[in-house]
Amino acid sequence: MTKLTTVAMIATGLALGSAASAETWDLPMAYSATNFHSATGAEFAQCVTTGTGGALTLVTHPGGSLFAGGEIKRAIQTGQVNIGERLLSGHQNENILFGFDSIPFLATSFEDSERLFDAAHDTIEAVLEDQNLHMLYSVPWPSQGLYFKKEVNSVADMAGIKFRSYNSATARLAELTGMLPVQIEAAEISQAFATGVAESMISSGATGYDRKVWESLTHFYDVQAWLPRNYMLVNLEAWNGLDESTQNVVNGCAEIAEYAGDWRSIQYTGFTLSKLAENGMVVTPPGEQLATELRAIGEQMTAEWLEKAGAEGQAIIDAYNAGN
């Protein structure tokens, strides 16, 4: 779809929107309004609202203010809200395939992340539709690094540290490194570190910057573990209830949002890491011993994921590797 086509779709929506019955949809998001995912979601909402001439108005609720991050997907499935944004890897306990983007050290660059997403797209879309969900767009986080409040040179140095987990992969990583996993949603990160509930996490520079983690933590190791993805999801029944012109506008706005979100994620990487350093954190690649030990853990976790994911998971990995 070209940008000209997208503009034409939105123009069509403006012309026809007033003829449709007006609807307002609440759009919950887990991350703060200043986070680049939330900013992209807010622009997407405004695009849809403007593009449909108000026939479909999207109202964003960032920072877990309407539903906590872990509640958003279920709320969309059950029609408590019609649309929302969620980190799908947080739900791989429901379906292991949702964790395809959190396999350690499989896809560590934006280019590789995009190829992995392309390899998994149709499978993930089918799984979501079986759950009464429709995928509108998906945007990756920057590559994940390890945050600590002390210098860490080996896996042995991690023993006993309270580690913020947000999905099955991060909980398993904690187990394999001797850390203690603590389930903490994004909106609770600052308080968790300030009160000592958590002492470490694996996340992007974006999360660290947004949450000013330098107030509690001291070191960021850029291990480039994986690039998890956020998804803008819509209730399938609600989606099918929209007329074609409205769907065209939403799809056009989703295409723009995905492009803008990808660009932001890439640009935000360097900016946020520099800000962590400016605020006193040690920002560095892992030492040779730590990197070697983490790669070995990544190989074990990949094997474990493939064992659980079966033929569908193997097909995703095979398709991804075929593009190398």
C-alpha cells in the first residue's frame, strides 16, 4: 500500500464519516504517555478520529490508567474495550507462540527483528483471530539490556538479585541466572526499584529513560538480547462490525503508525542510552565472560521454546533462518 493510497483512504473516510453512526472507543495502553509506543498510539488514535470525521473516535488511556498491562488483552477479547495495545510476549503462558520475539539472542537487530516478525506474522495473526482479536499493527522495542545496581561481570554475580520479570522468558532467564523473578508491570517499575521490591531488570534503554531508573540503579549492560514487540489489537467482532470505509481508514492509519513507531524505536535507542549515561549510569557492553555465559543460556532457552512450540514454532524459526 502506497502513502498516496493511505491518504486517499483517509480522505474517503472524511467524506463518508459523517454518514456513519458515531462511536467512541477507549484505547488502554500500559506505558506512560511520554513513551514512544504511547506517543505513536496517540497519533494513531488522532489519525483514526480525524480520518473518519469523528465517526470512530479513539480515546487513549496510557500508563495503565484504564487497565493494567496484564489485563488489556483480556479486556479486548471480552469486549470490555474494543481496542488496546499490549506486549504479546507477556501472554506466552497462554500460547507459547506469543513468545517468538523474546527468544534470547535469536534476532538482536532491527533488521533481524523485522524478518522474524514477517516469518511469524501469519501464524500469530491466526492465533489472535482464534481468540477474537485482530492485529492492526506491531512495533518493536529497542534491543533489551540488563540493568543492575552494582557491577556484574559474570552470571555468578547475579545470584539472589530480585529481578523484574514481565513474561515467561524473563522469568526463565532469572531462574537460569540464579536471580529471583518478581512480576512487575511497566507502570510500577519506578516504585519497585525505589522500594527494593526489584533490583534488576532486562529492558530497553527506552524503559530505563522513561522511568528514570538512574535514581535507583547504576549499571546498564547492552547485551542486545531480543526486541519484543507491542501490538495494537482490536476486538474481532467489533472490527467486523465496522463498515468498509472505516476499516480502510483504520488500516491506513495503522500503516502510518507502524512506520512511525519503527522509526522512533530506532532513533530512540541511541538517545535513551546517552541519557542513561548523562544521568550517571555506567552504560557498557557486557564483558567477555558475561557475554559467553548469557549466549549459552540463550541457546538453552531457544531449545526449550522450540520443544514447547512444536511444528509451528519450528516453521517460524526455519522461515526466519531461510532469510539469513
